[in-house]
Amino acid sequence: MTSTDLALLSATDLLHAYARKTISPVEATKAALDRIDALNGKLNAFRMVDHESALASAKQSEARWAKGEPVGLVDGVPTSIKDLSLTEGWSTLRGSKTVKADGPWDVDAPYVARLREHGAVLLGKTTTPEFGWKGVTDSPLTGITRNPWDPTKTPGGSSGGAAVAAAAGMGALHQGSDGGGSIRMPAGYTGIYGIKPTFGRVPAYPASPFGSVAHIGPMTRTVADSALMLTVMGEPDARDWYAVPYEGADYRNALRPSVAGWRIAYSPDLGGATVQPEVAALVAKAVEVFRELGATVEEVESPLPNSHEVFAAHWFTGAANLFTAFSEEQKALIDPGLVEVAEAGARYSLLEYFAAVKQREALGTTMNEFHETYDLLLTPTLPQPAFEAGHEVPPGSNMKRWTEWTPFSYPFNLTQQPAATIPCGRVGGLPVGLQIVGPKWGEDMVLTASAAFEGVMPIELPTI
């Protein structure tokens, strides 16, 4: 097995190999680090990598496996953390020149702490746009992150570094966050699997400045790895006041690949979104897979009205709230697009914001009632393949903000439902994603459907 082959193994396969003693955590970690060293200069997936710490953790894991005493579910698995998440001993710069690197950095975010407790080998911090504000990944601090399928294209964002790292074999498990599509958009553009769980399913600390639209979840090369990672990340932490009660779920139990008898809705445009015809054709073909698997699939009108303004009222005011902590000197260092969004957010009155909250509540109720009839909702993940890197919107589109080309993702941040993306083909060599939306608290259903689809259409990775 070559170093590249080893780097591309799933976490599930690595753990089986560790148990059989055919591969060691040190070998897997070295392969991941070699892959980072070879590709990060081209793709810019990692803001920082800690070779010494990763190898030390891998050696400790190797010793545990040698005794047959792994400490947890992901012991020895190379893992990355998005650079919005606190990590003890490493700076968290959030893609911004406004954050001082000297810390102190003495706290882990809840899901980082859980991954450490389960023995994950942390490799480093992946890139993000500044404070995760937009749907592509470039920042004043780290520059442009690039798509491994075509480095001239964007990988999406804001978890673009994590998506690129997953697709390119720079570790097996990757943590992302999703406030308007920031797991699903980059996963869709890079051809990997990513799931945004129900809000509060994965405890977070500190709370996102963008409020209760922000979710934490896994990004991986297989559905099984996301189920494994979500099982670990979802363990409880008292620091999250919003977290849902812990149920002890092991999401690996959801990987029974059968949707026979399920009733599934399909909305090709979610109420009027313009979808590139080649993308629409691939998604429609993917929907047929569920019929072949025994589900009843019905094409439906969008259950939701256009919610762009509702989302803007939540997201843009979050940016304005973020800016209250900055001096004028700091604001001069910030991405101009984020400055514009924060200024727009500051123009909302309190009454306008509360009106948007009431509209959001109605959206959530609508989807709760929708899922009394339908187990799942299928849509495209994105209406077009990846566009040129370094741009917030597709060049020549006459769009202003990233929210205009992401009509399928942010509605389900507003409703707080679990939603995943899985690749369903390629247009012009670039991945296309199918979005699978489940009822609130229905991560197991989303994972079951994802595993069933993956069984028919295995995830393919870029040759790089």
C-alpha cells in the first residue's frame, strides 16, 4: 500500500486495521502529514499543522492499540479542526488579522474535547473565511483555498479547508460548522459527505456570534465515518446552554441501508431557484435511486416560501453583533464584504429582527407538519458547480452576496433540521451534490438514506 493509498483510507477502515495490527496510527498519521506537506501549498486547506504534536499523539495511540486498549471510538484517527473552533495549545485565528495569536489558548471547544477523549490525532486547523461569514473560503489572513478537482475553482465555504482536506486525503475526519450551508456547500463542491445535525445536537462553546442558525458537524469521505464522528461529537457538555438533552445515540446503528417503504418528497427548485440544467438532470437521476431502493418518491411544490430575507435578518445582524467588539483600527483589517454585511445588519431595527424571528418560527412549524407526511425531503445541494476561486459570487452573475447562490441550504438552518449532502455525479469534471433533509431530531434517518444511496453510488475522490 502506498502512502497515498493509506492517506485515503476511511476512519472506519483504519480502525479495523489498527485492531488487526496491519496498520499503525503512526503510519496513518505520517501518511496524512505527508499528504498535507505535498498538497497544502497548492490547495491551502490548513492554516496551521502541528507535526510534532500529531506524531506524539499517534505514538501514544499506537501503544494503546498494541495492548488492545484503545481509549475511545476514534483512537489514532487523523483529524482536523476548523479554525473557528477553540483548541487547547493552538491559536484560533478565525481567518482574521484582528485576532492576536498569543492567546492564551487553554480551552477546547466541546466537540474538540470529545474527539481528544476518544483518542483522535489532531493534525491542525483548517482554513475558513473571516469568522466564517461567507459561502466561499478566502480570507485576509490565509488567502484563497482551492478545489482539489480544479484548483482554479472555489471549494465553497465556510468549511472549505475541511472539505478540501477530506477530499484530498489530508486526514480522515474533519470538523465543520454550518450557519447557512457551510458544511453542505463545500462538501457539495468537493464531492465528499457532510451532515449538519439538528441544532444543539453537537454542543458548542462559545456560542456562534451568528446565533442559533449555526450548527456543528462532521465532513468525511464516507457516510460511515460521519456517523462515527457524530457519535463522538454529540456527547454532552454543560457549557452549551442550547444543547439538546443527550440521548446516548450511536449513529453507526443508523447505517442499515434500507429506505423501503419510506415516503420521500423531492423539490427540484425549492420554490423557484434557478438550477443549471445539467445539475438538475443529475439530481433527478439521483432521486430515481430512492425509487429503485423501494421508497415512494413524490415531486412536490416547495413546502417553504422564499426565506432569503428572513435568513438575512438573522445572519447580517449576527455580523453586526460581531462588529461591536472591534475598534475602528481592527475594522480596517477586515474583509470588505464582511464589513458591508455588518453595516447592513446594523440597519435592522429591533422590531424588524423580531418580525423575522416570528417568520422563522412559522417556517419551523411548516416543516414539522411537512414531515408528518414525508420522511425526507430531497433537493439539489447547490444550483451550479463550483465557480472561480477568489470570488464571493459566480463572476458575471450580477449577484451581490453569497446568499443569492445558496437557496437550498440556509432555509434548513432557519428550521434547524438535519441535512446532508452526498455527491451524485459531476458536471464538467466538478462534483454535484444531492441534499437529504430530515425531520428535526432525525439524524438517524438522514444517515440511513445516505448510506443506502452510497451503496448504489459510492463516493469518488479527485485524482491529485
